[in-house]
Amino acid sequence: MMKNNLKIGIIGLGLIGGSLAKAFKEKGHIIFCLDSNFDTIKRAKDTSIFKNCFETLDDLLEESLDLLYISTPVSATKEILLHLAEVECKVPITDASSTKSSIEKLASDFDLVFCGGHPIAGREKSGFEHSDPAIFQGAAHILTNEAAPHFELLKELHTSIGMKVYFMKPEFHDFIFALISHFPHLAAFSLVELVQHIEPEAFNFTGGGFKDFTRIAGSDPTMWSSIFADNHENIIHLIDKYIEILSEWKRLIESNDRINIYNKIKDASNIRRGL
């Protein structure tokens, strides 16, 4: 059974890292943090959430931590894992990255005590100032290494903050989330780009539909450029498939095939209404 005063070190105090810190603190755990941004560290120190805040990883590792939780963009997570390997870190580690295959492989190659994770929660606004433990209520959390010695602890920890925990193999995770998260973000970014390129004045007349569809285009560029780079094979595959689908839509519209246009819209509408 998980003890109620785990010493947890959180690396990265963005939206997710900050929200995790607040959620774990509410459950009685002792929270330490590390962030490279001076203003974020200052803001964190002004709260009562953290036992201590650090600006270097080596200083954080001086604490006798029960868990190290990396909540940074994918590229930064890999750099942190490299440093942890160099100092022969034996603390159990997890992360919150949106891609899993390359990170799980790297941690395994470095012989770290690691179990990948992905909290399926967030908002289009980033930063510690927008962090909120309520984003985890009812949300899914994916774990990607059943063999890790702290797998059960991570299940219990995330369940305790209101999350539903699932296991996925890393490769399947990256394919699924390319399909339902990474590619949709790309579609939203590209739609905003399309309007900006063709007629920026159109933004003055956007209604709820456009704003709903492109809400995620307001997401953090550092995080998403890192995700696209790391999961590029799956995303490129989906771009090709989407071009095929758009080409079929183009053919139907060009031929004024109203019956098949209606049927395709009806099918998509029925699927969406069932979600």
C-alpha cells in the first residue's frame, strides 16, 4: 500500500507539472521541484506547495526522493534521462511526455528504474500560472511499462488524484495518440495557417465552430514541435491517409455527388454524436 507522504521531485512546472504538484500536495505528499525558468521558480516558492525548489538537477537529487516525475517536452526529457544515467540515479522515475516509444527505449538502454506515463489532461494555455489539480478528475493516465518495480505505486498514486489508469505498450500508445491527439493538433495549426495565408480579415468573423475546431491551435509551440519530431513516422503516415480522404471529398464535391456527400457527413455525424 502506498504511503501518504511520498517525497516526490517534479521536474518542469508547466501546466501538467504544476497541476501534478498541487494534486499530490493535496494528498499529503512532500513535493520538491526543479524548473529552468527563474520566474517560475520564484512563483513556486511563493506558494505553500513545495518543501523546496531547485534550479539544478544535481541539487534536487540530493533529496532522498521516493519518486522523480519528469514533466518537460520530449526533447528535454531525453536530456534529463541522459544526465540521470550519468550520475547513476537509482530513484524510481516516471514522466508525462506525450510520446513514449523513444523515451522508454532510452531509459531501458540507460538502465534506469523507469515507467513511462502520459496524463491525458490539459488546456490550451500553458504555464504554472494556469495549473489546476481539477484537470485530472476523471481523466485517463497511461502507463507503458508493466515490468517496472513502481508500476503499482504509480497506478495507486494517479488513481488517488481522480485519474483512471490504463496500460499500453509504448508503440501502440504513440500510434493511438498520433491519431486522436497529435494529428488533430496539426490539423488545427494548419487551418489557422490557411486562413492567415488566404485572407486574415476572415478572423474577424469567426464563430463558435471555427473557435471550437481551432481551440488547440493555441497550444504551446515548444511542446508540440517536440512531439511532432519524436512521433514523425506515425504523423507522416496519417498525413498521407488524410490527403487520400480529402482527395475523395474533393472528387465528390467536383462531381456534385450529393448522395455520397450526404452519406459521408451522416456517417461522421453519427460517430461523433456517439462519443
